[in-house]
Amino acid sequence: MDDKTCLFDITLFKQAQLEYTIKQVYQALLERGYDPVNQLVGYLTSGDVGYISNYKNARQIIQEIDRELIIAFLLEQYLK
């Protein structure tokens, strides 16, 4: 047994959860025949959840995360 204290970084957990959520919604939109990028951009810029399909609860899932957090996450990923 190791006596070292393990550190848990909540930031990494939240990023992984955010990434998983975006991928879920993306896949649901793709399966319904929509262009997921266009639909997500429409939602993120307008705040109108009507851009996101109800298929596989995608609309509810995306609303659980603040739009500004999604935009910040996507920008961070792009700039890496």
C-alpha cells in the first residue's frame, strides 16, 4: 500500500464530462441527418434550443451545461 495522497483534479473530470456531452449531442444530430456543426453553432450563438433535436434526449443533455462553458471549452481545445 502506498502512503502517498492521491490528488483528484475536478477540472479534468468536468472537461471529460463536457467533451462526452458534446460528442453525445453531436452523434444524435448526425444520426438524425442534421449537420451537427451547424446545429450546434446555431444553438451556441442564439441560445435557441430548437436547433438541437430531441432524439436521444440531446436537447435535455445540452441544456444541462452552460453555453458559455461549452464555447470556452471548444475555444480552448482549438487553441491547444
